[in-house]
Amino acid sequence: MTPSALWAFEAYQRIRSRLPERVSTTVTPQRVPSLAAVADRFDGFIFDAFGVLNAGNIALPTAVARLHALQSMGKHCLVLSNAASAPHQELVQKYRKLGFSITPNQLISSRMLVTDALASEPERTWAVMAPVSAHTDQLPCRSFIIADLTVKADRERLDNADAILMLSAQGWTEEQQQGMVDSLNRRPRPVWVANPDLVAPRETGLSLEPGHYAHRLIDSIGLDAVFFGKPFSNAFDAAKNRLAHIPSSRLLMVGDTLHTDILGGGNSGISTMLVTAHGALKGLDVNACLDASGIVPDFIAPEI
């Protein structure tokens, strides 16, 4: 299935009760042509990646120039991504190849967050939802990739794992999803989700992400999954700690998704900008989405 933007918005609305409550606000969004219109109001900028800086492996038209301009002005730029498929250094190199002049210290991914948490769980063996290309051998834990669950040996191996880590949905199949449901029904265990996104903007449309499959597990089994990344506080706490020298009033979160970037940014006490041309709300009536969700940014622009 290739999801549409409307499908994705409605899917986020269906899981709204599982996301953080929105801090009440009376904000009326200000529509601006681009980030340049408000750049002087802020000293630190926290950017979502997919839908803001890039779509899959393609940099978005104005994004490289905008980050370069902000950095030339002495502004502090940080990328806060729910990406979990690639190890940190590989992800940094991806964005550098796309033209973004960022250092390892300027990127925080949900994989980084879950890696830090896994380091405190040395006794567990984790069954990991991920392709081989995700380099799960670099995780600080005992782990194996969930394989072909139509094979008895693979089903038994999954049943014997201490916990499940949902890292990447690349190559994930309905047979594997059902096999994981069956295994958790046989033996409930902790489930950690390293990417809470339901979808991500790619070159040819939206892809389904681990968050989509995690919420299907919750619907099927009723388990309490642990999420790492936006909109949850672990992501925004990490970003604000990285930019601790800048007052919250001088920070701006820039994202394309109301239920992750804008919800989490607003709840963390920083200003937010929603970009609409390339990401999760592309082609939708943005005002209708704001009204339906009750999640309202401070600024709206087509792109940065």
C-alpha cells in the first residue's frame, strides 16, 4: 500500500489518544513565504528531516540554501529526525552528500535515542524489525533481525527473544507483521519503537514507517509500546539539551507533520513552523487539518 496524505492524517487522528496531550494554546498561525521572514526572531532552529530538508534521497529545492544562509548568519541549526534505519555517522554522511553542512553534533535521530537506552539493557536479547542494511550489529545489545516467520526455526527464535525493537519498516511484510502479532500473543514482551512516524515522504510518495506497524500491534494486542522520537519528550529534551545555551523563546521547531513535529515542539515550550509543500500535508486543506487536530503552529510556510 502507498498511503496518501489524507490517509496519513486520518491515521494520526485515530491514534491521537496515544500521543501526548497538546498544551492548550490560543495561537493564530502567521502565514509567511519562507523561514527567511522570521529568521531574525530566533537563534536556534530545529529541523525535521523528511518533508523539510529532503524527500527520500533528494534534497528539497530551497533547503540546502536556507541552512547555509542561517549558518552564515551565525544561527545554530540542529536536525531532529525520527530516522532509525541508519547508524549515526551514516546518517550524517547522507545529509552531507545531499549538500547540508552538518556535523555529527548537529543531528539527533531516534536511533541515537534508542541506542542510548539499549545500553542500559545488557541482559536482554532483542528481535529487531529491520533490513540487513540497518547494521543492527552496531546496536549495544544482543540482537538478531526478524526473518521469515513462515519458517519454524525463525518463529521459535522470535518467541525466545526477550524483547522486540521496531527499528525500520524497509522490506517489512504482512507475513512478518502477523508473525510478530502471533508471537506476542503467545508470549507478551516489551516492544520498543525507534521510529514513531506512521509515514515518511519519499521520492515517489509516502512510505509506511515503524509507527504504523506499532500501532497496529497495539490495536491487535493492547500492549504498551515504548516510543523514541517525536512527538515524545525524549526527542525534544535531547534537542533542547543540545541547544541549552539558547533560551527556549529563541528556538524554532520546523516540521511538516502536525502530530509529531508541531505537537512535540509546542509541548516542549518552543515556537513551531509547519511547512506544507512537500511533506505529510501536501495537497491537503491545511486549515481543515488544524481545526480537526487542534494542533496549531506559530507559523505556516510552503517550504523553508
